Amino acid sequence: AVRLAAKLGFEIEAATAEPIPRLAGLLDEAAPARLFEEILKLFLSGHGVAGFEGLERYGLLQALFPESAAALRSNRSGALRRMLIEGLRNTDARVANDEPVSPSFLFALLMWPAFCRTLIALQRQGVQEEEAQRRAADRVTLHQLERVALPRRFSLPMQEIWLLQARFASRQRKRVFRTLAHPRFRAAFDFLMLRQVASPDHAADVEFWRDAQQQSGQELVSAIEAAGAEASEEGAAP
């Protein structure tokens, strides 16, 4: 009902809508593979924003993506939801323009709140950053598989998109060139731009990596050295 309402742009009649939140738990009995297909239909048909809002309104987001739903509720600034809505809006635009859309990117977006929440919890436990990122990615993926059967051909690229986010803060020459050569770089950079929509803290990284894609090797080396000099000056400042 939520998918059809989103697609056709109509409101679900009150008497029909009333029991939906109470019956949301029945989704636990649905086959995870079937739920995967239904989620693709909901979010990749060009009406993803309306579909997401419908899941929120009728208590179904908690049933399908419990960890992300919990993370969104606890994110007081609303930054995670703003990013998610912007990503779905972009996906809707791509569908409308007959451009390709990726299930890996979609699930990276839908599960990002859960990843962030789990990552923060691990870091508070003293787990080192890179190890915490890997553990968070694996933990969130495994927990989500209990609800939705996400094939490895989609879950592995999804995790790569997440794990590449930390590299965007690096200005080390070898790491910069390795990041640019990574097969998921373009998707991960698009994801970074969505994070900037939610928070201006990522503006400098977006600018650096946008320019990096256009620069020659020597120009990029010069930009990396300049970025390193600026960081040194900032670190020396009182």
C-alpha cells in the first residue's frame, strides 16, 4: 500500500492506514529475499522520497531498517535524515532522466545512519579508527541481512563506499592516488557530496577531490603539498 501510494501520489484512506503500524511486525515473517525486491521497487521507481516518508509515517522503517531508524531518531541535528532525503531525491531525478541507479548506492544511503551509530559506539569503546570502520560495516551488514537479503554483489560495494569516506580526509600523496584509482571512487565521491548537503564540515574535502579529478599528476602533487603546508601551519597555531 505504501509503495502504491508513493508511486501514484495518493493518500491511504484513514481506516486502511490505521492498522498498518500495528501490523508492521508481520514483516518479520516475510522472506528476506522478497523484502529486498520490494525495497528496490519502492526506492528505484522514481518515487523514493515519497516511499521513505511513507515508511516513516506508518512505522515500517523500524521494521525494515531497525538500526537506521534508531539512529535517525537519536540524531538531534537531523543531518542524517537531510542527507538521506537528498540522496533519494537525486535517485528519483536519475530515474526520471533514464540514468542508471545502483542498489549498492541505495543501500549505502539507507544504512549509513546505522553505520555511523555503530562506528561511534565502537570508537567510544577504544577500537582504533580503521578497525572500528571495518567492524561497523560488517556488523551493520550482518544485522540487516536478518531483515533484508542483500546479495554480496551489492553489499561489498556498499561497504567500500562507506570505508572510502575516511580516506577523503587524507592528503598523503600515495593514499590520494590510490583513492582516485579505486573502482568505487566515483560512487564514494557522490556519497561525500551528499554528506556535505547535511553538514558543511565536508566542504573542503569535496573541493579538494573535485579538483583532483581534473588535475594533471603534477598539479595534484602540488595541491597535496599545499594542503600539507596549510595543515602544518594550522597545527602550529596557538
